[in-house]
Amino acid sequence: MSDGYLWGQMTWPEIRAAAEQGRVALLPVGVVEQHGYHLPTRVDTFLAESICMRAAAEMPDRAIVVPPVVHGFVPHHMDFPGTITVRGPVFIDYVVDVCKSIVSHGFDRILILNGHGGNTSVLDIAAKVVTLDTGAFCAFLSHWELEPVKRVVAELRESPPAGGMLHADEYETSVYLAFDPDGVQMDKAVKEYEVPESRYFWMDMFGGGDRITAARFIQPWSSFTESGVAGDPTVATREKGERFVAAAVEGLVELVDEMRERPIRKAVDRHGRQDSRIVGDDSRVGPW
Ligand SMILES: [Zn+2]
């Protein structure tokens, strides 16, 4: 039995054994999109996959990393060369099919680790559909939502809250520097962000200080940033990135272990009908 944890480098008997071990399947999901003058287009997929790989290396008996979903939902960046988008419903169907394939091989716990903010609303639907259609436990979150990451960001961030960290910014650039320092052209990094005047219309990966919330709203990125950056990558450093990555790995290991211990609750038909069409796992495939 190999102790491999990279799905794409394993044989089918090794993957069958990994399923029998009850490992959690980690599915990195990103996008190909512009990331300013200083970062390459692969950032979101590369970071999600790299974090999954680093975390799985710490728990090769409890996790397996599936090859990533490279393309995602990003119509709001299409004014910049290099961005590739997939329509929302197509993306949802694609991710659902990938996850159902994983479930069909015996994995009953999947964690989608997202690396692209624009994917969140569609991945939310995809994860719900997988869970409700298959009875497996499919959860999703973005790496900046892991609790240890939020804690370290609060400690280290120099960009202002509510608008200072969003895209190709201090966080993303630092994390990229930690994994591939030669891939960053720091001399081309520029600071570009809007300090919000509205209580509701602002965006920031890590929230906004004393502001209570933000209304969801996307403008074409080209309408408010010339470089494509939203944030301040000039204060990014490899040292910060290594702290962020360590926090992400800590959070991911913690989350995988919780998922492994958490019982999977089965649906119960409360209709009281003898001939209910939705009784039994095989028929639990609805149109939702
Ligand atoms: Zn990004």
C-alpha cells in the first residue's frame, strides 16, 4: 500500500485503498484570471492546490488531493487579457459531476478548497447538490476563511480593512511568494484600492473593521482598477506568506479531522407515505 496522497499520481488499487481508509478527498478549485502586473494568471488554482498538497503531506493517511478544477466563474474580469470564464450553471454541473465521481469510488467526505472569490456563490450550490443528491458529506470553503488564517491576517495585515485586501493583494501576493517566489514580479506590483464611503458597498476578503456587512455586488473589474489589482501587494512579503500558509495548513488539517469524526446524517422521509419516490438513496436524485 502506497502512502501516496496525490490522486493523479496513484494507481486505482491505491485509490481504492485510500477510500477504504476513510480519507477525506480534498478538491482544489480555482480559476485562470488576471492578477495585476506582478502575478501570473494561475494564482487561484495554484494556491488552492499548493495548500491542499502541503496539508495532505501532514496527514497522508487521512486525506487525498484530487487534481484541481482549473477553470471557474469569473465574468467580471473578462476585460483583462488572459482571463477564462465558465458560465455559472455549467461550472456548477461540472463540479457536481467531479464530486459525484469521487463519491462513486467510495469517498464519503469531500472538502472543496476554493481559491477564487468569484466562485463562492456557485460552489455553495455545487456542494449542497452533492450532499443532498448522494448522501455524502461535501463541504466547501475558501482558504482565507480558515480560522487560523483570519487570526494571522488580523495580526500581520498592513492594508486597511474594508477594501484593502481583495485581489492580487497583500494576502494573495504573500502566499504566492511563499510557494513560488520566482514567479512574482514584485517590481511591477502596484497599490490600487478604494476606501469605501458606503456602509454596504465594499468588498474585502477579511471583512471591514467596525462595518457590519456588505451587500453583494460585482462591477466589471476594469471599471475601478487599471492594473487589475484591488489591494496593496507592495506590502506583501514571503515571510508573511509563510505565516499565512502555515495557518492555512493548520486550519485545513483541523477541518479534515473534524470532518472525519463528524457523523453523516441520513435523510429521513417524513411524508409517512408507503410509496414515496424519494425513499432510498438511489432515488434521491432531484432536479435541484
Ligand atoms: Zn486570486
